[in-house]
Amino acid sequence: MLKSGAIFVTFRPTDEQVAAIAATARLFDAVIVVDNSPATDATLHHRFSLPNVQFLENANRGGIAGAFNRGVEALLAGGIDRVYFFDQDSAVPSDYRQLMDEALDSAPEACMIGPKIYDINLRAFSPRYLVSRWTYRADPIPESATALIPCSFLISSGSVATRAALTACGPFREDYFIDDVDTEYCLRAALLGVGVFINPRAVLNHAIGEREEHRFLGVRIRPSHHGALRRYYRCRNGISLSLRHARHSPAFLIHNQKRLAHEIIGVLLYEQRKCKKLTAIGVGIIHGIVSRLGDLREIAPRFHQWLVG
């Protein structure tokens, strides 16, 4: 029987989040909790002392990509065949593993599958994104859908990857640190012939920042209210990724420029700390163009300190 393991990435988790992770751990054969907190609470080791749980301190080295890589290494070395990825605030239904494992049984050996995402801020289901060389589509997922739906991108939270997929794709890009780590991995998977799907039978609630919806001159604007540091990574990595894939998909490059414009308009019209966020976006664009990637604490420590101050 194939074994399924899970990775939970934590960052200063609350007591409620620790309790939820411990409860969810019972669904899996093995669980790796990777703590990315700058200084780990000594009590976390004790609170995650469960038979099938291994606790690792990562101190945010390589960001969420580094945490994923540490977890994947440990699970694959332990003989796990299917690796699930979760955030610390993921509310995992009791039948989640069963629904996803059933989908995996009918999928290609090398594949990644994500759930149908319900955006709790917008109170709506996220669409299926499908990108080709010349088109970028966002299609609603039919309520009646039950079969696997091919897609181009998955949110990492709630997704599962087979051993064959992880072996084919290799490690997550730690120089991306946080934003677009999952998008880059999905695009890489597609180029390597690894299947990427949505399982519409499995639903996971998810929040992207504090996203809200407005209308400006008839155009829909969805500001996320992320902090300045996240703006830097989102824009830098988006530019880097779209430029790297421009030859394969000019449509993705064009879409990213639209996303960047949307980001700037949202900050200008609806968000606080505009100057700091717009500066972060501008520097992120420059760093993305010149491929100055990695942890901002290391490549520009004083700028990092200013952004988080």
C-alpha cells in the first residue's frame, strides 16, 4: 500500500494552529513539521512529540521553498510515496486524504494534484488557470465536476505530489524564497511532462492576504493588503519567472505585466503605506529583470530592514 506523508510549514504558530496540526497528523503515515520561525519556541518540540511526527527547525533558510525541500528530503528518505503540502492555518477536512488518494489512484504516476480552492475573503471558488503559448485562461470550475481537471498552476497549500513527480522536478527554488515558488514548480513540471490537476471533489478554504474586491471605472480591483516585503517578492519573482518562460509562453509574460499593473493600482487606490509598498515593487521589478534573487536579508539587508520597519 502506498504511503502518504504531509509537510506543515510553521512560522510563529498559535496554540490553536499547533493543536490543529497535531489533530491532522493522524490522517497521514508520516508528518514533517518545518518551523520557519526566526527563533523556535522550545515548547514546540514537546508539543509535536507524536509517534508519526518529526519536527525540524529551519529558521526561514530558503524561505518556504527551503522548508518544502527539508520536508520532502525527510519524507522521501523515509519511504513516503505521496507528499502533501500544508500551511500552518490549513483547515484539513477529515476525509481530505481519502479524496486526494482516490484521485491519485486514477492519475499518472508522475503528477501533482491540488484541491478546489475556496477563497474565504472573496467568498468564491478560485478558477482553473490554464496557460498555453498564446493564451491565458481563468475558467470557472463546474459545480458538477468530479473528474480530475488539467491545469497550469496550483496553490501549494493542500496540494499533493507523487514521488515520481518530485524526483523528476527536483527541489523547489530557494532563491525565490516565498512568492511564486509553487507557480514556478508547476511550470517546471509541465515542461518535464509531469501532470498538474485539480481534484474538484476535495475543497480547501484558503485566504490570500486580506483580499477584498472593489470597482474602479468599471474595472475589478482586488487589493490583497500584503506588506511591503511580500510586495517585493511577489513582483521580483513574477518578473523573473515570466521572463524565464517568455519563449515558451508569451501569454504568461503578458499576464504577469497585467498582474503587476493590477498590484500597483490596488496599492495606489486602496492600501496603506503606499510609499513603502510602491518602493518595494519598484526595487522588486529591477531585481527581477537583473536576476538578483535570493533572501532579501542577504542580498540587501538595509533595504530589508527598512521594508519591515
